[in-house]
Amino acid sequence: SRTAAVIPAAGRGVRLGPGAPKALRAIGGTPMLVHAVRAMAASRAVSLVVVVAPPDGAADVRHLLDEYPLADRDSTRTDVVVVPGGETRQASVRLGLAALPDDVTAVLVHDAARPLVPVDTVDAVAAAVREGAPAVVPALPVADTVKQVEPRTGERAGEPEPVVATPERAVLRAVQTPQGFDRRTLAEAHEKVALEGEGATDDAGMVERLGVPVVLIPGHEEAFKVTRPLDLVLAEAVLARRRA
Ligand code: CTP
Ligand code: MG
């Protein structure tokens, strides 16, 4: 029985603006994806990493990963496999899961777009899964008050949006990755969603729909997702502080 990490990295990064696919953009001179692979490989629990590359870019990603060593902290000699991804994050994760060997019993799904997740967070998620939790998610309290609205989109985009409700902030959490799962549970969730064609914005959300309990453990500020240009500024600063 072993633990693998699946890293969906097939997105374009539309919100980051024009340029290379997001996972290949550099932070501190090193592609985001390489940071993410290193973060997974640095966890002693993880012995295999499956990178899900842009559909037409698997060969390029393979070459890139061969250029950058996994670095000194890879004590366990992690294997890295690259597979082409799909149209949606969900499809990409499903393609990554399909590449796992039979002896993998636990899976961490980690966004390439969260390149600076600390290894302690990865270890904590992996440990909770190994101790028997079927689904484990790192999360933080939300800083902003969150409003539910009647969205104005399409022709009405930009119009003031009516507020419907204000959920109590104290009971809300913002979730991160890696999300850790019992392999069979996650595979079942993805099969069900593939059949029913329903969207969820994270893997744990799909598992919840199976009625399987999901638990949260403390996340980390440095596991933030690089989504918009300002996030790149923050990522550069975090990395510079780490290297100082
Ligand atoms: N992802 C993927 N396959 C897709 C879409 C997204 O593997 N078809 C991955 C991204 O590469 C990223 C993670 O899912 O590592 C989280 O998605 P997000 O932050 O939304 O990245 P993008 O979809 O690339 O960005 P955007 O939504 O701004 O285009
Ligand atoms: Mg996206």
C-alpha cells in the first residue's frame, strides 16, 4: 500500500492573463509545477507523483521535469509520471487517477497552482488519511465576510448585485490542497460524477455527494492558490523570504 499525489496542471490560467500555461510560469526562476512536484516529493509519505499536463503539452512537461531535479529533500526517491489532462479540472484529475498503479491505496490531489504549500501540511493530510479518514482537506478561516448574491452575468454583468444572505463567517472555511483520500472513495466519486455529469469545484465536494464524511485539518497561508497577477507578487515574496 502506498500514497500517490496527483497534480492537476492542465489549466490555461486565464485569470492570470496571457502567457504560458499557468503551471509553467516561473516563481523565483522555477516553474510553478516544479515547486508543486517538489512539495509533494518532499513528503516521505508520497512515493509517486502523477502530473496531469496540458493535453497537447505532456512531452514538454516531461522534458521540463527532467531538467529540474526534485532536489535534496526527496529522501524517498519519488517516481514522477506525466499524463495528458482534459477540458476541466475534474476530467484532468480523473485522467490522473487512471494512471495510478494498483498498489496505491491513498491519493493526495494537489493543484499545481499552489506551488508553495509547506511539506508539514502535506504530511498532515497524508497522515490523517493513513490513520483512516476517507477524505481530508486543509482549510483556513475566511478573512472576509462572504455574501450570497443574485449574480448579474451576461448582458447584466456590472450591474449592482442584490444580496440574498450573509452566512455566519465563523462557520465558514476556505479550503486548500492537497486534499487527501482513500483511493477507492475518490475513484468512486469521480466515476459517479463522470456518469451524472455534475460539476463540483473541488474533489472533496464530490466525495461529500457520496455521503462519505469529509474532515478539515488546519491549512497554511502559504498554500494559497496563484490565480490572479497579484498572487504572483505574493508568491515571489514568500519564496524570497524562505530563501533569506
Ligand atoms: N486544471 C487542470 N485541468 C483543467 C483546468 C484546471 O488540471 N482543465 C488545474 C490547473 O492547472 C490548476 C488547478 O486545476 O493547477 C486549479 O485550477 P485553477 O486555479 O482554476 O487554474 P486554471 O484553470 O489554469 O486557471 P483559470 O481558471 O484562471 O483559467
Ligand atoms: Mg480554472
